[in-house]
Amino acid sequence: MTQKPNPLSSIPVSGPIPAHLARSVIEETLRSAILDGRLPCGTALRQQDLADLFGVSRMPVREALRQLEAQSLLHVITHKGAIVAPLVEGDAAETYALRILLESEALRLSIPLLDADDFAKAARCIDTLETETDYAEIGTLNRQFHMALYGKAPNRRLLNLVENGLIEEERFLRFNLESMGLGKISQDDHRQLLRMAEERDIEQCVKALENHLNRGVEVITRYLNGLDPLGKKAPQ
Ligand code: NI
């Protein structure tokens, strides 16, 4: 009988972690393992196993799991641990509809306050996306591009919600791009968004963002229905 490989064995832990960094190290390590698929959907994560793995008490483990739950990456089970969440939670169209509301508002509030550094940061993300082929990196750069444009919105809670939505998408993008063989995400959209933000054209920029995210809804819906982005049935 072969033993089922322990998914935690794919997680590297280098040396003892200083107590004050424990929560963030655990959170970041688990986050990247979930995003790149080393910890697949449905994987059970026991608090004690994680505490042993990282050589810490259960408290920072519990805190890290809560953070990841807020990002929809896992579901916490009280006193036990957590389970890695499904790729898309609930109704994808509803999730995107809510994201469009939140991101439009963040963009609207942020545009008047953006400065040259923010524009340069967004432009760098676009440039790097041109040549990036690693799916996990593409997802991260997409998130960083969007956050560069929203980041000046003077509402921390709104920005947290927006960023959690983008993290959820980051995870989906990775699987989506890979399984579809889609090499790129819409760079034309990103360039247009940046130009309109630089021109402080709030209404047009928000409209362009809505279109950009609506295209995301179409792709995700096709993916969940087992179709490829061109509308043909995907090979099983
Ligand atoms: Ni985008």
C-alpha cells in the first residue's frame, strides 16, 4: 500500500522563525502554496501540524489562518484548522458584480490623488507583464497594477476588500491561464486604464474598468461551464 503524500511536505521552512514574524511568514508561505497549487482545493490543514512544521505555537498559526480566510483562500474550522477553499467561491457572476462596485469606487476616489510614482509603478507592471510567462507572477502583477491605480483611495477598509478580491482572482487567473493556454491577460485594457488615470478622466476610466472586469466575468463563466474562451467545449 502506498502512502498518500503529505501536501505539507512541499512547503519549505528555513530555520527557526522569530516570534514577531511568525504570523506573516506562515501567512505568506501558505498563501503562495495555495496560489501555485501545491496545496490543492480541499486540503485539510491542522493547526498542530502547521505549528510543528513552522516550529511555533498554535497562536500565530491561528492568526495566519484567519488572514487567509479573509482572502477567501481557506475555510477555518474552529479549534481544528482549515480547509483550502474551492477555486471560485459561490456564484462567480455575483462575486465579480461586487468587485466591480468596490473597484470602481476605489478607482474614483484614488484618481485625483495619484502621483507620478503611482503611474510609474503601474507602467512598470504593464511592461513586466509583456514578457512574464510564469502564471503565478502574471496574477501577482495584475493585482499590483490594479492596486497601483486604487491605492490612494482614502478608505483602508475598502482597499482591503478590493485587494482580497484581487487575491481571489489571482488564484483563479493562474489556473485559468494555464488550463486555457491563455498566455496573456488584456494589456490593451491596462494601457487604456493607465492613460485615462493619468488624464484624470474619472468617468471614462471607471467605464473602462467596468468593461475590463466584465470581460473577466465572461472568461470565468466559460471556464466554470467547461468551455474554452473561444466558446468551444474544452477537451475533458
Ligand atoms: Ni486586470
